[in-house]
Amino acid sequence: MILARIKNIALTEGDVTKDGANGYVAGDNPVGKIPALTRDGAPTLMDSPVICEYLDSLSAPILPSSGEQRWAQLRLHALGDAISDATYNYRYETVREPALHWPDIIARHDQGLRNILAALADEVDSLGAPWEFGNLAIICGLDYCSYRASHIDWRAAHPAMAKWHAGFAQTKAYKDTYAY
Ligand SMILES: N[C@@H](CCC(=O)N[C@@H](CS)C(=O)NCC(=O)O)C(=O)O
């Protein structure tokens, strides 16, 4: 949604229903996960990097078309998505009743999250500002981590990254799309 807002692309948010083992069911999305992008006369797209690249392609792309700059942006985007993935995984494991907890796998997701955050904090000066293709996924991941894994106080652990994030939180695209 942030990328759509930055690029002035009008999207309509659809209602999704959760259908047990089928996951989130809306339109033509067998993956059963959100986000998914339904399009008139074309198949539904799923997976946030794919959706972002599609939206970016609709007008003057911010993702470089080739070369190391492209890989740098895709790498940062992947690291941002990895924050979200580790947070989902941590949440899925810890939302179960305590008798079903598996401490080793909880520790794996918790540590994975901490490792990604520390690695990004080490390179905070090169994460870019304002919005770029890579850093928008990092901002989304950081906010999702605050929401679902709040015991990891990344702002306290990484003050420079907190300051970097705060700059984005002042932007209209952020304020218009902040979900928590
Ligand atoms: N790699 C995917 C991950 C999507 C994802 O895991 N979404 C979660 C958000 S809560 C979901 O829909 N989970 C529902 C499920 O797995 O049933 C992306 O970036 O879009």
C-alpha cells in the first residue's frame, strides 16, 4: 500500500475472509495469504515483492532496471520481507496454547529476527531515504515486528535505526497507510 501511495496508484482494499486450512480466501489466490492483488482481466498476483514490482512497473519505476543498484534494492527488500516472515513465524508459534509451544523453534524465529535487525542496524546509513524500493519493505517489517513481536524492542536496541524509521513516519504515505 505504501508503494501504491508513493506512486499515486489507486487501489481498492478488498474484504478477505479466513477459511480455516485454506487461509485467507479472496479471488483467485490459491496461496491463501495476504497481500494479493486482483487485476481486471489478468490473473491475481501474490507475494509482496511481486506485487511491488508489478505496481512499480506501471509508471517510472523506482527499482533500477539492471546492475548492482537493482540487486542492492532487491536485497534490502528481501531483508525487510525477512523481518515480516520471521515475525509471522514467531507469532504463529507463540499464539498457540503454551502446552503446544516448541521452545527450539520459537528461539529460532526470535533469534532470526534479532539477527536481521542487527544486520540492518549495522548498515543503517546506507538504507536510503526517503522511499526506495528496498527500504519500504524494511519500514513495513519494523512496524509489523513492533506489533506482533513487541518484546523485541528494536528501537531501544538500535537507536540509529529508530531515528531512521522516525523520518519515514513523518511522511504522508506512511501516515495514510499505517495499519496498527
Ligand atoms: N511472502 C509473503 C508472505 C505473506 C504472508 O505470510 N502473509 C500472512 C499475513 S498474516 C498470511 O496471510 N498468513 C495467513 C496464512 O498463512 O494462513 C508476502 O510477502 O506476501
